[in-house]
Amino acid sequence: MAKSKDALICDCKVIHKHTVTKVKRAMPREEKLYDLAEFFKIFGDSTRIKILCALVANEMCVCDLAALLNMTKSSISHQLRILKQARLVKYRKEGKIVFYCPCDEHIQKIFNEGFNHINE
């Protein structure tokens, strides 16, 4: 059974028009909200969270991360690739060894704030 066009329209009234107008003007563009949602999706994987937790504590190479987390180097590398693409981690080379760390202090702050929130 098809729904009428009227059934799809919200019938609630704006009570505080000034507030709605003010917030609407302050809302970021749709693309920015999408980018933010994508950014937070990266934190939705427990393996990536473990890697970030380790890297917040100290820069590490793939082999050491794999040993720490009892995972394969391939699995760690895959997750690090995702974290690099999201600009959450950066790397530096020392000879043949590549060391990873959080991109900047913002990542550490976001990570720490998340822990503060769940520990309340």
C-alpha cells in the first residue's frame, strides 16, 4: 500500500525559531560533517584502537606492534595503512626500520578524551 505524500511530512512546529535559525547558521557544511563521521569511523575498530594506544605511549615499528598485540605483521601493516590514509599516524625511517607515531597532539588528545569519557 502506497503512503500518501502527506504521511512523509513532519507536522511539528518550530517552537524556538531564533534558536533554530542561529544553530542552522552555525552548522558546518554537509561535506564537513560527512568527513567528521568518516574520521570517527576509524576509531570504530578495536585493532586500530590498540595500535593507537600503543603509539600514544611510544613510537613503534610494525614488528614490535605485531609482537605486542600478538598479530601478524601483515595485519598490523594493513591497519597502519588505514591509519596513515586517515592522517592519524605518521612514520619515519631509520635505516630499514619504519617507526610509527600519532600524526600530532590532536590524535593523542582525542584518544585521551575518549578514555576520560568512558572512565567517568
